[in-house]
Amino acid sequence: MQQVLWKKAEFAVKIPVIAGTTLSSYPDFARGFNLAKHIEDDAEKVEQARLRLMQATGLNRRFLWLNQIHSAEVITADKYFDGVSADAAISRDKNTVAVVMTADCVPILLARRDGQEVAAIHAGWRGIYGEIIPRTVEKLQGEMADFYAYIGPCAGRDKYEVDTEFRTRFCEMNAEFARFFRPSEREKHYLADLVAIVKYQLNAGGISDERITGGEICSISDERFFSYRRDGKKAGRTATFVACNG
């Protein structure tokens, strides 16, 4: 039976885009469907995986693969070059695919209702703290009332344990964030709800809750997705992507 390589990203309304998240039959990069070159996997094997993704999705276009550095840097397709360091990509044409890679960090896809402008955001905790989400929103050209968001598989609220310093950092950034942390079983540790923080920042940027979908799948619990928290250096990277198709 042929392996299913990706699952469709479901937005709140039908939008003329092709979007989704890759799936892996194994949780480790050695056997799984890893899309990242920066880990210890064989570069030629990763190239073949990326080609298989293009074939499976029908997206025979330039994927905007980023050198992700947990920053707040946003690149647009017209400024893109191979190896560019950034953590979000924006596309406004049918020739490119906005894509990010994750292994517990939060992948976010944005799409305008007409399908003519899309973005992919790699929102790890450093990126969230550095405001990668509002920086991406600032670079979008359309009206925010026309944008929808999809949150891909990431570390879930019941699994993402952090220490007091982590919680303090975010609560000092915004006192409202205190409600997104609850005590864990370990002393001076908390379970953080990164998805809730992401939704808060999306709301602040003009994307209301009814236009946000996803965020329910925990990458730590679901072995179809890579997880650094679960598997450490053996983890590959899941790709989450979106392409204009209108």
C-alpha cells in the first residue's frame, strides 16, 4: 500500500490554496519522512524526500526552504534565495510554496480568502517571544479581515513542560499569558499552552478565533509527526506548507 505523505490543512472556509503537513511512518529521521537537511540525515535522501513531497502534492514549484534560526525574520518570495536565514515566508504567486519545518515548534499557515497571498511561520518559543507572528502580519498586503490561519501539529498543552524562568519570561512580556501556564507534577515547572499564546497573538494581529483552525494535534504524543521533546536528536522535521492556487 502506498504511503500517505501529507494531510490537508483545513481552513475555516474554502480557500483556493494547496496546504498541508507531512506525515511520517516512523518517528526517527533514519527511517521516517524527514524534510530537513540541517540534522544528521543524508542530504541526498532528504532531496529525494522533498521531490516525493512535490510529486505527492502536485506542487512542482519552488519550495521556500528556510535556514530556520528561531528568529523573527520574515522573507518574501521575491527576496528569497537558497540558504536564507528566516523563520517565516510569504508568497504571492503560483510559482513558490511557503514552507516551514518543525519538531514540536508551532507551524502556522496564513491564507487570504482569495488565495492570492499566503504565509508559513515557524513559531518556536523564541520566535513567539520575539514576535515572529506580528512581524509576519505586518508584511502582509491584504486586509487582515480577509486572512485565515491554520495551526499545525506542535507540542501540546498537556506535554510541553517548562521551568519557572520560561513562565516568568512570557508573563513579563504580557501579564495575560499567565493563564496559559498551569503547574505540572514537578516542582517549579509548568505546562505551557503555546497554541493559546499563538492564538492570542493572531487575535491581536486581526485574525479572530472563528478564522483560526487546527492546533489540536500534539506532535509529542502523535508519532506521525517528528518530536524533539520525545526523540531528541533522532527526530526528523515535519514540513507544513501553503501555496497560492487561485
